[in-house]
Amino acid sequence: MANKTQYRQIPTSESQIKKRAKMNPLFRSEEITLCQMFIQPEAAYTSVSELGETGAVQFRDLNTEVNAFQRKFVSEVRRCDEMQRKIRYVEAELKKDGVKIRDCQEVPRAPNPREIIDLEAKLEKTENEIMELSQNAINLKTNYLELIELRHVLKKTQGFFYDENVISTEAMRNNMTQEDATGQGANQGRGRLGFIAGTIQRERVPAFERMLWRISRGNVFLRQAEMDETLEDPETGNTLYKTVFVAFFQGEELKNRIKKVCTGFHASLYPCPSANDEREEMLKGVLTRLEDLNMVLNQTQDHRSRVLHNVSKELPRWSIMVKKMKAIYHTMNLFNMDVTKKCLIGECWVPVLDLHKVQKALSDGSAAVGSTIPSFLNVIETNETKPTFNRTNKFTRGFQNLIDAYGVASYQEVNPALYTIITFPFLFGIMFGDLGHGFIMFAFGFWMVSGERKLGAKKSNNEIWNIFFGGRYIILLMGIFSMYTGFTYNDVFSKSMNIFGSKWRINYNESTIMSNPLLQLDPSSNDLMEGEIYPWGLDPIWQLGTNKIIFLNSYKMKLSIIFGVVHMIFGVCMSTVNHNFFRRRVYILLEFLPQIIFLVLLFAYMVFMMFFKWVLYNPKAIPPHSPGCAPSVLIMFINMMLFKKSPPLHGCNEYMFTDQELLQKIFVFIGLLCIPWMLLGKPLYIMCTRKNNNKVHNGHNGDVNQAMEMTPETPEELAPAAHSESHGHEEEPLSEIFIHQAIHTIEYVLSTVSHTASYLRLWALSLAHAQLSEVLWNMVLALGLKSDDPIKGPIMITIMFAAWACFTLAILVMMEGLSAFLHTLRLHWVEFMSKFYEGLGYVFQPFSFKLILDETDE
Amino acid sequence: MRFCGPKLSLCGLIISVWGIIQLLLMGVFYYIHSVALIEDLPIEEHYHTAEEFYAAADRAYRQNALNCWIAALIYVVTLAISTWQFYANQRASSVN
């Protein structure tokens, strides 16, 4: 019965789903419910597989107290591990042979039980085949190596024996008859001298030599020659450098000792006949055997590469299938077994919009195994904090990541990412304002966006590239906005464009111009065209002015404060959406209202005064409104806060309008009143509601009890929920609430000042950027432009342009861009989001094959 | 024949394209006596008469316009070399 009543909550009707889907998915995280699913054991595997394909469900572990080895599907997971091991082995073999593994075009589904057995058998077979092949190859190669070494030994010893003959005959000449010149004498000599031939690794030769010298007290004669051919270790595939040696000695005793040394040094000994003819014959035999072996080796290599190529086509598919399978069993390990062992019970978080997809996946899963009893899904009420899930697309993902990097939004909290899409590139543009640099950034972003399918397909391990590519839409928008602000600042690589024609005229006569290094243009005279202003942005004449920076500083500082205050007011206003949504409407009165009043009366008033000053004073007006009389807004603001006065200049007014002083005093007074309002409002309200709540609560409990007697089924679930909710509040003592609120209030009041000042970074970075680009132009590119020589000139321009271009990219676009990006990020995280964002949620991590496969790829 | 790596040739390619576009435009701006570029002219700080100054400035503007266009032509050459190297590198990498 209870199940049935809850079942109704799933929004199955089309209109309901449409209504929910219509809400902007970025506005706040999606509604998520806790569900219980009951699955028939035989349908479990296919159902979970279907769910993995949809990727809309986050399972909760119901067996937290059970360790990984005691779970139900351990043996299946082990099987998957074993298969993965085999796949890794085959992969390693493929890599060893340099066979490329092609990505598979279509991702296969998880294998069904029959396919699993097939797959396992195939993997087993492949592994055995490859193992056998490599074992055979190793054996063959060992043989081959030995033969090669023998060949070398035979060839090299030729020389040794020849030398030996000479030596021994010379030695014999002294004490033996001189009739037999070579042949017999040598034979006799050899009869007494024994020898051992073999090969040894080259790095061991010196030690080997010394050892032989020591054990024989210098009675062993060692000849050696380096092999010019490099050999390959059959087992590891490493290259080997070896040396052929022959040790001559006298006596059986010494022979044994030498043999021991040889085994100690891992020298391989080869039988080597002493007679020349025998050696030659042996060499011939070795050569023919080598040829045969070579052929066999080639054939095995061919066979091996054929097998590997066949495997390489199948391997990615298998790998994905096994990964999916393993993920399924891991998920099934999170499930609980019903007491009767008739069904598996799983708990999961599901976005409400995806409920129908999940139900379809479950029914598909049951249908796949022909199960007669359907699996079903129950929505259950819970007080636990739900995961945060923002459905993003490729455009919004980058912006959402910026926000998530600060902290994942609390469940259903207002999501700043939506506004960040515009405010982030805009604030960035204010700092990075240059049409040229903006265009470079835009071109880079556009290239990434237009080729995103191609670029995204080749997965790169370059972390920096991945960051850029992930933020391609941010870069694109940042480029566009920088171009816009650059156009407004009239800056293209620090040069101005005179598109609409400067509205200033020079009325000085020739002699004045010739005799004065600097001249001033007076806006009150007809130097400035009457009633005309440059239609958009900065008049290009400022580029030639020496007071350009002074003018721009004042302008950009005011601009930053204006944007900052607007941004912050917007942030504070967003908190009403949260208060409203979470049914804490009273906090709009207790928190939002004093906050916004404080901000508006003090800081928005300052912004208003900036505009008012711009409007009120103009160069052609008479004294109270002439430029000289305009008061500094900053000084005025400080005086307002401190109730001070500064004496005006002669003929000017201290205030811009009548009753300004009174108005300011009222504003400051109301602003100060807001502080105790913020400080005490919320704690006092909580104190009052608790007193009332206790009374109401008792009565309410009684009601429920009465109701329960009459209709026992329905409210049973409601009662504990209400209980725990009120308990949750009571756990926090009142003193702590007061302290929290005090901290919160102090933080807010101080932050209005510090955050407003913090927005000045917009001006500071914009100034730095403009100055740096001007310096770069004057120091580098101008060098090329100023050379007078008709031959040297173009070459200088070419070289200097390349240098200037590189510096522009490295310093102005990359470095300055990064710094402006970080400052923008800070303005959003600290100055904007602190006004309303909690960020205490945890992210919704659906069980999705796509995510699992992407993760393991990296 | 390859003498530039793939990265160097790509860098050369980009700078050449950028150089051609910007230097062509700058040449045009010098040609039409753009005031914004007056600080980058090879002229003296001081002249005795206005006519002298105008003459010098005119000459310098023309000279610089020409210089910029010649530099753009040099970049056409480097563009050709970098393109050739770039494709040579690509072919080499696709063969391997």
C-alpha cells in the first residue's frame, strides 16, 4: 500500500516533465530523488547494463559494513580481473611488436552471460597461443644466438690459432728441432697446451681477465676479440655486446679451474676443434644450420605477427566489454539481497527528469532475459542531502567547471554558472582590452571550436592542451569581449584607430606649434567641436596626448567601481532566489534587505555621484559647474562617512545638489542601522520560532498520533521526517547562532568596502596591459620601423616583427591573459559568489559506461 | 629535404601569415599618412620650418610604407618555405 502511494509521485505525465524541463537546467541543480529498485536476480545483470548505458543513476553502497572480499559478486569481479590481466598481457605483446591498436568505431554493449563465456574462452586461447609462440620464439632465438656465437668463435679463433702457432713455434725453436717448420711442431705444442674457447659479455672482460690471471698466477694466456655484430637477448630483447675469447693453459687442473671461472662469469663455452680443417668444416655446418634456423625464425615471426594483427582488431572491443562487465559487477556488489533471496534491492539517486529513462532501462533489462516478473522502482522520501547535478552541454560545461572548482553548489542552490557565461568574459575583457590581442585569442578559440570534433577525437595527454581545449568556449567568448573592450579603449596593439574622425581640432598657428614642445587643447574653446563627441569609445587623439594615462586612469577606475558595485548588487539579489526557493522567505526581510540597503545607500550612491558628476559639470559652464569646481567623488565619500567637510574652492559649491549633506547623513544613518538589523534579526527570529515551535510541535505530535489511530498507513512516514527536521535545527545552540551571525555581519560589512576596492583590479590590470603593449611596440617593433636605410629597413622590420610577434604572444596574450583570467576568477569566486553562494554540495556521479571508459582512457 | 622540425615550421607558418597581413595593412596606413604611426617614423625631433617637416614626414611615410611592403614580401618567402617544410614534415610523419 505504502509503495503504491509513493509511486504516484513519479511525474509520468508528459506535461509535468515538459514543465520541469522548461526550467533552465543551469539556473539551479536538477531535482533528484532517492529511489529503491527491486530487481530479479536473473535480470540484474542486464538491467544494470542498461542503466550503465543511460548513465542517469548514482547507486549508493548498501553494504558499507561488508568489505570488498565478502561481497556477493566477488568471484565475477575476479574473473573480470583475470580477463583484464590477459588483455594487458596481449597489449604488452602488441606493443613489443609495434602493432598499432586501432580504436574501435562503435562501442560494444556489455556482453551477456553466453558472450562472457565465449569471450573468456577466446581470451584464454589467445593468451595461450601468444605465450606459446613467444616461448617458441625464445627457444629458437636462443638456438640462433648460440649458433651465431659459435660462428664468431670459429671465425675469430682462426686468427688466434694462427698467432699461437707462430708463438709456439718460436718458443719451440729454442729447445726443439728445427726440421718441422710449422705443422708438426705446432701439433706437438698444442698437445701440451690446452685451450677453451667461448664468448663473454663485453663489460665483464676486464674482471674475467684479472680473475684468470690470479687463479693461474699468470699461467693462462688469454686472447680476445670483440664481436662487431650486436646480438639480441632472446628473452628481454635487449642488445648484447660480446667478446670472443680463447684461453690457453697447461694441464687438466687449470682447465677445471678456468671452467669454473667461466661459469661464474656466465661465459658460454663452445667446442672448438683445434685442427684448421675441422674448424672449417664445422663452420660450414654452422652456416647451413644458421640458414635453416633463420628461415624457421622468419616463419614464426610471420605467424606471430599474423596472430597479433588479428588480435589487435578485436582487442579494443574486448577491453571495453570487460571494463563494462567489471563495472556492472562492481555496481551489483552495492546491492542488497532480499531476505527471501528472491530479488536484489538497490538504492540510487535519480534526477526526476530521467525517471522514465530509468524505468525503461529496467523493463528493457528484464525483457532481455525474458523475465516474467518486472523490476520496479520506488521513489522514497529522504532528509539526506541530495547530490548536485547540473545538466551541461559542451558550451556550458567549461563555465560550470569554473564554479565547481570553487565548490560544488548545495543541492538546488542558485547556480552562478549561468551568469558567469557573460560576466566572466566581460570582466576579463575589461582587463584584457585590446582589439589585436583579443582577436588572437578569438582566433585561437574559434579554431578550437570549429575543429572540436577532430581535435576532440585525438586524445592528448598534454595537460595544458587539455585545459585550453576544455575551456575553448570560454576562450572564444573572452576573445570576443576583449575585442569589444579593445574597440572601446581604441587600442589595437597599443595604436588607436581614427574611424569616425577625431572631434578635436588644432587651432594653434604655425609659429606657436613650432616654438612649443607641448600644447594643450582646451575643451571649453572651439578646439573641441561643438556638440560633437566621438561616437564610440575613446577619441583617438588621446594616443598623442602626454596626459593619456592620467585621463584613462580616472576613467577606468570609475568604470571598475561601477561594474563592481553592479556585480555585487546582483550577487546580493541572487540570495533572494535562494531564500524564496528554500522557503526561508523571512530571511529576505532579515538578511537580504539590510544587506542590499547597506550596499545601495553607501556604494550605489557613490556610483550615482560619479554619473551625476559627469552630467553636471562641463567645460563650457560657469563656475559652480565648471570643471575646476567638480569635487572628487572619493573625498566626498570619505567625508560622508566621517561627517567631515572640506572647504570648496572660491566660487564653487561643496555639494553637487542642495540638501546633499542632509541626504548623505540620512543614508549613513540608515546604513548604520542596517548593521544591528543584520546582526540580531536572524538569531532573534530563530529564538522566537523555537519557543513557538516547541509548543506547536507537541500539539502536532498529538495530532499525528490521533490520526494514526484512524488511518495507520499514510502519515507514518511523515512523522519521523518532521521529527528529524526539527531536531536538526535544535542541535545548534543559540549562542553559536549568535556568533555565526556576528561573524557573518562583520564579514559582510567589511567586505562591501574591501570588495569594492578589489574591483579596482579591473583598472589596474587594464592599465598594465595597455602600458606593456605600448612598451613592447616602442621598444621592439619601432626599432625596425625607425631605420632609415632602404635596404636595411625592410630586413630590420622583418626581424623585429618576428620578435615583436613572439613577445606579443608569449607575454601579452599568454602571460597577461592568464593573469587577467585568474583575477577574473577571483572576482567571481570571492567578490560575486560570497554574496549568495554556499557551495556545500557534493557532485552527482552517475553510473555511466561512458564516464568509466573515458576515465580509464586517460 | 627537411631542415625545420614540425613545431618550427608551424611557428614560421603562423608568424608569416600574421606578418603578411599586418605589414600589408601597416604599409597601407603609412601610405595614407596615418597619424597614429607618426611616432614610428625615422624623422628628427625638431625642424626649423613647417615645410621642412612636412617634406621629411612625407618622405618618411612613403619610405616606411615601402619598407613594410617589402618586409611583407619577405614574409611571403618565409611563408612558402614554412609551408613546404610543414607539408614535408607531415608527409614524413604520415609515412612513419
